[in-house]
Amino acid sequence: MAALQLTDDIIGLPGRLTNEQKARLAENFAEAEIAELALGVGLFMGMSKVLITLGLEPEQMDTTVLPTPGS
């Protein structure tokens, strides 16, 4: 559950993790594993944005356009 919450926090409106969230992650994962989870989610999210921008996403892939916060 902690990994899913971390993923939601990265993909949603990013902000600093609370001490409670950090404690839950630490109960389940080593520091290196937390870093790997966070970097993996970030890389997949970034690559998806690049592919969509370049028009390289699969034709059958549904996309959702969300406005950038503050724009």
C-alpha cells in the first residue's frame, strides 16, 4: 500500500512526503528500494510524456489531457 501511495503522490500533484508516509515506506522498503520505486515511476511518467509529445504512443492507447496546475 505504501508503494501505491508513493506512486499516487508522484503522478498526482507532487509535494513533500509527510513523516507518516516516510515511516510507512521505511517499514516496508530499504532506502535503496524506495529510491528505485520513485525513480522508476518518474522515468515511466516522463517517458510517457515524451512519447505522447512526439506522437509515438500506440494508436489504440487512451490518453487523458489534464491542465497544468497554475496555467
